Amino acid sequence: MARKPSRTEKKLLKQGKKPSKPPKASSKSTASKNQPQQGRPQKPKTVSAKLPHLKKGSYFIFGRNAIEAALKNEDRDCLRLIGIEKALVKAEHLMAIRPGLRVDGVKSTDLFKEHVPADSPHQGILLEVLPLREKSIEDFNEAGDRQLMLILDQVTDPQNVGACLRAGAALGAHALITPDRNCPLENGTIARTSAGGLESLPWLRIGNLAATLDDLKDKGFWVVGLDGDTDTSLREIDSNGKIALVMGNEGRGMRDLTRKQCDIIAKIPMTGRVESLNVATAAAIALYELGQTS
């Protein structure tokens, strides 16, 4: 049935003018077209031949497991997912964790070389993030009478720091403590090596290790330094209380000042076939041993 002309249209017809056609109804509004649908992952808007510029202070996490852990961490500011088309197709489950996350496509992983070490597999995808909010010793005042802190005295290898975060998260440490100097900043290698430990174990960066050890002692902690040059075994330590376990540098071990501040110097009992262990391996064994003796 034909639509009756309106009053305005009748006037236009009398004047010999043709009325304009009413706009057609659209099945999809402009707003819904431009905005991501709730609960559905974003698709890459463009595929670029250049890697988008990083936001000031941000860095890239690489490796699917590390990326997934970061996306699931509510305290982590995730800025965007970047990858080649093939990798992004396989990463829809990652996009679904944070549906509104920006996704950028790139033509080649050659663009990743500046941000990913040559020996580190990235699986064609990167996640740009901001560092986690820093915590302080005071945040653990109400953590209870039994606490275990893992302290690294100038451990410089990012993979060792990441492995210590992984061990600490797996074996019951409350936090990792490192000095600001002579220790790597939070980065993609640490995130990948930690296998999610970076997202779950608080990492405290302090200015003065000596002052921090004094502060921990005032709060009731026993400071236990790990070193092979002692007769005391870790198995002899009663860890029913607050323990700060100190691990030394990969090469020279603990500094003299740090060693002097320890209440106890203990060692991991070994068969003698090797003289020492990697710092991350030693930290894992020590954390386990202290957990068993409680």
C-alpha cells in the first residue's frame, strides 16, 4: 500500500518541487559499527610494515604462556597485542581474555628483532604492557607470623631473575626483593622465564639492601644467607617464623656487607660431585627445604 504524502510534501508538489526521499533504516547503527562488541575479541584494524611506537615506559612481553599470564593479571596494564596474521588467528583465546584490547597486525616478525632476544621464541606475537605497580615492605605488615622473602644480592642475568620469580611463586615465597642497581628491570625475558611468576609473586625493588635487611630484622625476620662456605645445613634451620633468604651474585656470591648482616649462613648439602649450583636452581632447592623444615 502506497504511503500518503505528508503536509510538507503536498506543499512542495503544489510548488512543482520534488520531495526528498526519506532515509532508509539501517540494520546496524554507526555506533555499533565503530565500537567493539562486548565479549568478543578485537580484530586487527590494519596490517603495518612498521612496528607501532611503544608508549613511554612500556615494554613487550613475548611467548604465549607469559602473554596469557599477563592478560589474566588484573593488576597488569595491557596496552595492545601485536602479531603476524597467522599468529593472531591462533591467539583468539588470548584476545578473548580482554575483549576490548587493541590488536595490531604486522607483515613480518623481522620487526620484533629490536625487542626480542635472538635466542627467545616469540611465536609471532607480542603484548605491550606497562610495568607492574611497585610494592614496599610495609605492604606485608599484615601477612602473618610466617613469611618467606627471597632476596637477590645483585643477580644480573634476566633469565636467573625470571627463574627465581618462578621458583618463588611455586614454592611459597611471599615476595622477591632486589636492589635497584645491578639488577635488571622488569622486561620480556624475565616475564617469559618466570612462566607466570612475574604476574603472581610481588617484586620489591629497593634502594639500599643493607637498610632493607635491618628493616626486616626489626620486623622479626631471620636473615639467612646461602653460601657453600659454612658447616651449617639448611636442614638445621627452623623456619617456623619469618625468614629472609639471601642469594648472592652468579659469580662472586654475596657481598661482604650483605654476608655480615646475615643472622645465619647456611648451605645446601651436596654430594661433592659439583662445587656449586646455578643461583635459580639453588634458590628453588633452598625455598623447598625451608618449606619442609617448617
